[in-house]
Amino acid sequence: MTKCFECPRKCGADRKNSVGYCGASGKIKVARAALHAWEEPFISGKNGSGTVFFSHCNLKCIFCQNYKISHEGFGKEVSAQDLYGIFARLAELGAENINLVTPTHYADLILPSLQKFKKHYNLPIVFNCGGYEEAEILKRFEGVVDVWLPDMKYADGNVAKKLSDAIDYPQKNLSAVCEMKRQQPKDVFADGLMKSGVAIRHLILPNLTDQSIKILDIIADNFGVETYVSLMAQYEPFFKAERMAEINRKITQREYDRVVNYAIQKGFANAFVQDLSAADEKFVPEFNLQGV
């Protein structure tokens, strides 16, 4: 890696000698690698998802629940061989899949480890990301990633700018998800687990249910109402959210019901929902270098 253009930031950083906009250098950094039971049921399954949390992030969400690793960069540098070992250990522990959380800024660095793993283990690879991706970079993962699990956060660029410093998020997000659907057009399940396909996550934010409604329209118009959608109620005002009055609270039952009811009216057949009790710090992973 010389100058970095692996995400829509196109910051051009020399990550061998410095860091990119995301905060990452030219070395892979991981904060946690463990079985995780709190993903969607079709990801976690019975044994848990083999979840690898990568440090740093190309989004700057002011409400990020994982801010310790995304903003503050907590983690440990690992080699490509180390990373393969992490994947292998999770497989031996009985992981239902290998779940890469926020891996975009390490795209080229992690590909060799993934390709090696695929040769030796028959487990789905899940690409779990914020949805702010460059479609051309995602093409490198064709034949490697089985399940795409992107966010679709914002329908309005001004909201994306205010909350994540990414005014072009809606355009880049839609282009990225289109590429994911091109690679995995069919959703395939076995024993209740997604083995290949695309599932879209949307975190409902306080005072922003209009954004949620627009996101559902975008999904329906571009991918159809059969698309697997996870409507998340787990928002809490983490990190810097307390500084912004309009998002400095959990969502209400009324807000969540508005979005869920719209999804039903729209005809979404595969929408996963949460109880508002999901908005609890106990569901936030502890970043302590477990498994690294």
C-alpha cells in the first residue's frame, strides 16, 4: 500500500509513513476476535458469529457505540499470518461464520488472509460495514465474501455530513450496495443461517424517522421488498451525541413503530425488528483484545 484510495474519502495518505483520514496505518489492527451472540439470528446462529473487530473507521459518526476502536483506535497490530490464525481459531471454536466488522480501510491487507482461509475452511465470510464504501474496491472481494451486511444510514447528504462527516454518503452507499447485490444476488439460507446474500441494516435515530422512511423507499425501489432488512432500535447517545440535543436520547416506541409500520405497509417481507430493550450498554462488546 502506498497512497490510499480504498474508500470514498480518497485521502491519498501514505499509510506506510503516516495514517489516513480513517486513522489507520499500513498495518492491520484488531481490537477483538470472539464468538458474538448479539448479531441478527441468521448471522449469530446457535454458536455465535466469529466476529473480528478492526480498529479505526472511515466514517466519523458522532454517536458511534464502538468509538473506542473507531475513533480512538484501540487495538493491536497483527500480520496477515496472524489474521489467518485468528480466523482459524474462531473456526475451531465453532463459529457460524467469519464476521469482518469495519474492514474497508484494510481491504488489500486482509484479502490474502481471507483467500487462504477459504481454501482450508468451509465457512461463510461476512463483510459487516458502515456502507460508506467504494464499489470498485468491493469488486476485489468477489468470490471471497459470501454475506454482505452493510448499513444504509442516511438518505440525505446534509444529515450524513452533520452526523458522520460524509456528505456523499447516500450516493456512495447506494452504489456500494448495488455492487454487493451484483455479487450476491440470491439470499441463500441453511438451518436458519444466511450462507450467501445481502442483508441491509438501518439504525433508527431520534428525531430522524423521516430518514428511515426514505431509506426504506430507496431499498424498495432499488432492490425490492423481498430484501432482508434489519431495523435496529439499539441507538444510545454514545461518544459525542450528548453534545447534540436532537439526538441526545434513545428513540421512543412511537418512533420505532412508525418505521416498522411503514415497512409493513410498504410490503417488506423479510424485515427483522428489535425490542427497545436492545438499547443497552450490556450489548456493546468489550474491547479488550480478546482473541487477538
